[in-house]
Amino acid sequence: MEKRLELMAGPEQRVKCQNCKLAAFCTGGCSAVNLYMTGNLFEPTPTDCHITAIYVALLRRKEKNDFNSGGAF
């Protein structure tokens, strides 16, 4: 279990993500895919970044719509 926890990097360990405004919403992608696609376990692929941006935009849109309609999230 300790080895698995070492692979779960936070934004501070993902150099590419340190200045990203979406880092708090991102898990960094799959370590195996990262290694294969970027050569680095802790560097998410551009696709992961794009998916996270879409996910956050959809959540923000839903939150805004729920707020305006008085509904719960």
C-alpha cells in the first residue's frame, strides 16, 4: 500500500501542474499512461488536462444553473 501511495502525486509533485488553475481538481491521470505517453509518472498527458478542464467547466455550469434555479447540487 505504501508504494501505491507514493504514486499518488499531488499538484506539488507534478511540476507541469504547479501553476495550473485546475490542479486542485485533477488527480494527475494514470501513472502508467503518463509514463508511456510523457516519459514521466507524474506528468499528465495533454488529454488528461483537456478532460479535467471540460469536467470543471461542466461542474461550474451545473453549479451556476442550480444556484439560479434554487436547486441543490
